[in-house]
Amino acid sequence: MTDRYAVVGNPVAHSRSPSIHARFARQTGQDIEYGRLLAPLDGFVEAVERFRDAGGRGLNVTLPFKLEAFAWAARRSPRAQAAGAVNTLRFDADGAFGDNTDGAGLVRDIEARLGLPLAGRSVLVLGAGGATRGVLGPLLEAGAARVTIANRTAARAVALVDQFVMSAPAQATAAGAPPGPGAPLRERLRGCGFDGIGGGFDLVVNATSAGLAGERLPIDDAVLAGAALAYDMFYSARETAFVAQSLAAGCPRACDGLGMLVEQAAESFLVWRGVRPLTAPVYEALRAELAAEAG
Ligand code: ATR
């Protein structure tokens, strides 16, 4: 029997997830069907329960429902717990399992497709909203030596760091280790405003929504020029504002978040089906699809 999955969100019509999962299913020979589920803004739980009761096996959750999905899930993975948000639901016999594959998707895209190992690196993340919280744990787990979170509203970055450090498992904050991947979390994480960024970053990740309005971020060119890679968590058929800003500033390499989208989807597919699809051909196909649409 064909197993049913979907992406639930509002809006959801633009989502590329059905196209990605259809390709994964064909490639792996899995008998699944993957659609779109538009939930009313005040009707997330009802929509999910109706989908589950009709035989649905799992859902991807997108904006604005990731926090509600977290609250609704009966069980959560440690990475969902750290993110405080759920983007993947699997309906098990003993209740709904909530996971978060966003950060793993980012790390995998950077390390595997772009070839930049994160161990020992100094990372700057711009923004302090849900997108940032979702990727902090996986960046640290991948071994980033330092992660600086810079936000327009500095207090929000500082609060995010405090909250993350407070809620981290005890062993991750064990004192006595030298600076680096094994050091106390408090020494590896820093929150600040755009005016307190400093320098010396290997990687700069944009997790703000500034690009949606085409806005430039008030970051010194030298910060971007000194990084090996600038990564925009958002993607677009055309060059994103942050990719354009980074390249103009002299950063040798900049890319958008299409690869992250494909990788988080692959990780969800693994959670549901126990099989990890190959992502490179799907990324290439999607990039070509986007380019064709842009004309
Ligand atoms: P998400 O869950 O997608 O991260 P969010 O919680 O609304 O969304 O967070 C949006 C992030 O983008 C915030 O860090 C926000 O900065 P503030 O906390 O100061 O609001 C940031 N952001 C949005 N528009 C921005 C802009 N024009 N310039 C800089 N940062 C911006």
C-alpha cells in the first residue's frame, strides 16, 4: 500500500518538498505519496490529526507551525529538543515522534556538498530567530570551535545564547576543557549586535529574514571577505541579496540554501523510511528547475 506524507504549512503552495520527495521515492523505490497540506492558522492540530487519522504516516512542518508541532508531538528527538521546534513528524503506534532535520541539513550541505569541514571553525550566524535556534546544536556538534550569533536586536542574540547554554545537556558544558570543540559551551557561544561582531570567521551564515525584502545587512565587507564561505539559509531562483552582498564584499564563495532544503528533506526521508536517498542528483535537478523558472 502506498504510504502518505505531506508538508503542512500556511502558505504551502510554493513548497518544493513534494517535488524533492517524489524524486527521493523514485530513486529509492519507496512506495510513497507526498502532498501539500494547507492548515488554517488557528487549525494546525486539527489538520494534522485529520491527516493522521486518514492513514497519513508523517509530515514535514513548515512556517508558521514548527513550534506548535513541537508542543503537539508526544516524543521528541534530542535535536528537536535543542531546536525547540519540530519540522518532521512521524506517526508511530505509540504516538507522534517529532524531529528537527534543519540543522543536520545545513551541516551536511556545508560539509558534504560544499566540502567545508566544520570541526575547529569559527562561525558567524546572523539572526537570532527560530532559524538560528534550529541550527545551533548541529553546528556545535559538528565541532565548530566558536559560534557567534549577531542580531539586529542584540538582546535577542544574548538571550538565545543564555537559553541555549542553560538547556544544554550537562556533559556539553563540562568545565576544564581547552578552547575548541571540547570547551565549555559558554566559551564557544557568543551573542552580540551587528556592531560587536569582531572578525576572523571561516563561515558566515545568514539566518535573518532581511533578504526577503531584498535588504542588505549592516556587516563590514572585511568580515565577509575574510570568510571561506558565506551561506544564505534562504534560496531563490535568482541570486539572493546576501549572496550578492557577500560576493561584492570579496568573499570567495557564497551560496544559497537550496542544498540545505534538499538535505533536510533527505534526513526526514531517512526518519520515515530508514533509507537515506542520494541528494546530489536531486539538488542538480532542482537547481535546473529553478533556473528554468527564472528564465
Ligand atoms: P525565523 O524563525 O525565520 O528565524 P524570526 O524569529 O522572525 O524568524 O527572526 C527573524 C530574524 O531576522 C531576526 O533575527 C530578525 O532580527 P530582530 O530580532 O532584530 O528582529 C532578523 N531580521 C529581520 N529583518 C531584518 C533586517 N531588515 N535586518 C536585519 N535583521 C533582520
